[in-house]
Amino acid sequence: MVSGSKKEIIDLVKRKGTLSIDEAVSQIELAKTTLREHFLQLESDGYVEREYVRSGPGRPSLHYQLTPKGNSLFPSSESVLIRDIIKYLKDNGNEEVVEDFFEEFWQKRFDTARDRMDQSSAGDMESKLQVLMAMLEEEGFMPEFDLDTQEGKVEIKECNCPFSEVIKETRLPCQLEEMFYKKLFNEAAERTTFIAEGDHACTYDISID
């Protein structure tokens, strides 16, 4: 959770679009060295990213802009809107369209995850899982994993559901997410806890070779 001076920086970047450290100094009552440290931490945490802006002769100046993770800190009605669109389609006899959409969406997710894991430079299971965690983090799942190589097992937790509004209207995302793990790990995955049923996380127990 971002709070205090870091939240003030995030808010300012949101309002300005891009922001340099010098611009931040003129707007926020903190020393330049402190602001630089805050920007570096926000960058490390994935809330902002660097952008080099050229405004004349000489070297371009360093600015920061929000990442999708940074933008997600701000209120949005997008998920409620999507839920209402799904309800509208279902109420008007287009449930098959909804199913086709989600199946295609999850197939693309699976293809992306498999490709990223296959292209992992190290190739060992822990490296592959780290790649998968990075993708799930980008999507807002707040993932964790616990790998036990001796037992040949891994536990993956999704501590947040980015589709919480959608599943109020359809459980298709839940069904497809379980199938996502089964396809990734050759059917050797079982969901053992489930946010939609009141658990704090969706947990997948997976057997690995």
C-alpha cells in the first residue's frame, strides 16, 4: 500500500502525466535526495517507470510516468461496468457470446504464460514459477508460491481476485482459472481454497516432476 509522501508523488504524477524530480521538488516540500529515493522505490515496486523527454537541444530529461499498477491505485468503475455488460448480454440471450469471450481470453493468458515460462533463461522450475508470478502480479492477483522440490510439490496462492465484480455475474473466470493451472501443469493441479467461497485466497496445490 502506498501512503504518505509516496502517495503524494503518485497523485502528482497522475495529475501531470509525466513528472521530473525537479518538478516534484517545486511541488512537494521534500529534499531532492529524499524525492529521488522515493522515485527509485516506487520504480522498484512497479508503480512508476522512466521516460526520457526531449524538449530542445541537449540530453533528454528524465521523467516518470505511472505504470498500469500505479494507475490501479485510483478509483475505477471499470469492473462494475464489465459486470453490467455481462449481465446485459446474458439477459438478452447472448450467454454463448460471454462464454466464447472468456474462453478466448483465458486461452490467450495460457499461451502467454506458457511462452514466458518456456523462455525462462534458467529453465529450472523455480525460475519458471518466478516468471509466472511476475505475470500474475501484472494482472493484479497478488500471487505467492511455496516450492518443495524434495516432495515435488508447489503451492500457488492468488491473494487477490481482479475479477471480483465479474464473478458476481458469472463463475466462468473461476472455472477457467482452475483449468489454466491444470493445462500449465499437465492436469496435476487442484484448487484447495477459493475466494468466491469465502477463503482469503485461491490456492492451487500442484505436483511437479
